[in-house]
Amino acid sequence: MPPIAFAHRGARAHAPENTLEAFGLALRLGATGLESDVWVTSDGVAVLDHDGIVGTRLRRRQIVEVPRAALPAHIPMLSELYEECGSAYELSLDVKDPNAIAATVAAAREAGNDAEGRLWLCHHNWHQVAEWRAQYPDVRLVDSTRLRFMRHGAERRAAQLADAGIDAVNLHESDWTGGLATLFHRFDVLAFGWDAQFERVLDNLLHFGLDGIYSDHTDRMMEAVGRRSREG
């Protein structure tokens, strides 16, 4: 099965990041997955933005403090992403505010067509991620971290993720080796790699057998996936 090609914040090398324009362009360029960060507004709406801060330098506010109607027009609701782009792709969302989880899953459920089953929810605290499993059995869960933060080693973390029902681990591209990918696969934990921006890096991650890659450069990413596919 080909790896999931996640367009990081949409095709952000080619269009304004985290906009409907960027997400739509990424899919047209061939991405099989989209990536963004999800927050919840003061009136309970799941929206897509990286920093979660809006306003001018003199008056900056967190999205959680602002109602949806007061947000800048370029920040889309998650429901608008589904309305504009459908749901025939994998969607990786970094849950920056854990309070956004309910609104996020609700938006996916309302979109239908297995959007909930193609939703990958990422967070840097795997204990937090594990808490979501019982309440949201149909979503995919991801431990998004770095190798140096695994205090007891990668094998211990792989076992913990497997026991908790967490589907994947997402590490920076520089953390990955073929052996590490094999270790996580041994525990049936998928291996994702982020910040894959250059041809050499993309090719290496695919050679290691990663199951998902994240890149700003959707065109380069799809070319690398095509090369890997032709090589068999």
C-alpha cells in the first residue's frame, strides 16, 4: 500500500497555508492526505490555523477567546474544508487545544463518507492521545513527538502505543532510520515522518518504509512517491 502523502498545511509552498485554496491545490497536485492544526473558537467551532493567535501586534487574542464570526476570513472552519474538498483523503490534524477534540470529531461525523475513519488526530503527549481512544474508537490516533523525548527508549514507547491503541508515531525526518521504522512496525504501529522538504529526504523516508510523510512541497512529495512506486 502506498504511503500517505500529507500536504503540510495544504500546498503551503504554492499557496497561502491553511487556506481552502492551499488544501484544494494540494489535492489537485495528487496529495492523498492533508495536514493542519485544529483549534476551537469561543462558540465551539473547530477551525484550522497554525498558531491559534489572531489580531494585530498591539491586540493579539487566542482563537479560543474569539467567536467564529470574528475570525479573519482566511481561517476556515473544519466543516468548510469538508464542504469544499470532500472527504476522499486522509486528514491529519494536530490538536493544539485538546478542548477542540469534540468539535473536531463532530465535524468529521457530520461530513460522512468515512471522514471520521480517515481522521488522524495528533498530539505531543501520548497519554493525552490514549485518553481519546475509548471515547472516539473510529478515529486514528498519532503520537507526534521526537526520538529524544522517549525517555525509556523507542521499543518501550512502541509497546506503550500498541497497548493504548494508538495507531501511529510521527517523528521528525531526522529521527528516522530503517531499523527504527521496522521496530515500530513490529508492534503494528505505523511510522510517519514530518518536515520532508527535499528530494533526498523524501527518498530516504520512503526507502525506510514509512507509512506517511508530510511535506510543504506537494509536487516534490508526489514525484518521490512516484519514483518509489516505479522502483517497486
